Amino acid sequence: MSTIAIDINDAGIVVADSSGILATEPGYAFVDGGRIVTGREAYAAARLYPRRSNNRFWDSLSLEQGSAGIDGVGSAAELAYAQLASLWAEHGGDTREATLLVPGHYGRDQLGILLGLAHECSIPVVSMISSAE
């Protein structure tokens, strides 16, 4: 199995493997008719519809209702799940496993939420590394 690294950061998510960088996209989410759109498409829509956009959901990863800051979305974790699932669908797969680079300020709760999201996305996480180190 090959390993990919996913660097989680609101400023930009980076996906890489031993060959180099596979993708970079901003940590943005946008709700369009009940559908959560992430990355570049969300970034493009954010200026037009700022009340339906969020670019701080990775930093404030939470399951608390209202933490998404967008009507119709319960929590920041829902936005994070949408972006993680999209990235894994494009760059992951059955022959890959993942190392997650996480923000240094994440506590136990946020690390647990992230592992739960990865599990729901069927991502076999082999390690988590603080990006602050």
C-alpha cells in the first residue's frame, strides 16, 4: 500500500505522496442549495455569497451545533467531512493509506473528531503528525 500525506490547514489543504504534491486547495466550504461544495469552487463563490461560506472550519473543528456558521449546516465537522471525502475520492482509493498532518493546537477532542471523519471516509490512517513540530 502506498501512503499519501494530507496536510490540514484552513489556508490550504495539501495532498502529497512520494512523487510530490498531488493537490492543493483552500480550506473553504460553500453551501449551494443544501449541497456542500469545497475547495476552489467554494472559494470562488465565497465573495459572492459570504453568508453561505466558511473558511475557518478546520481551525475550529467541532461537532457542536452552529459551529459551521452557515444556515442549514449543523457543525464545522460536516464541512470538514465534505472536503476530506472529496479529497480522498480524488486522490485516495483502495491501494492507499494516509498520514494526516494536523494543526499543532488540536486537542484530544479535535483529533478524535478528525479520526472519526477519516473513518467515515474509509481512509486508513496510519499516523497523525502535528504540523507545528
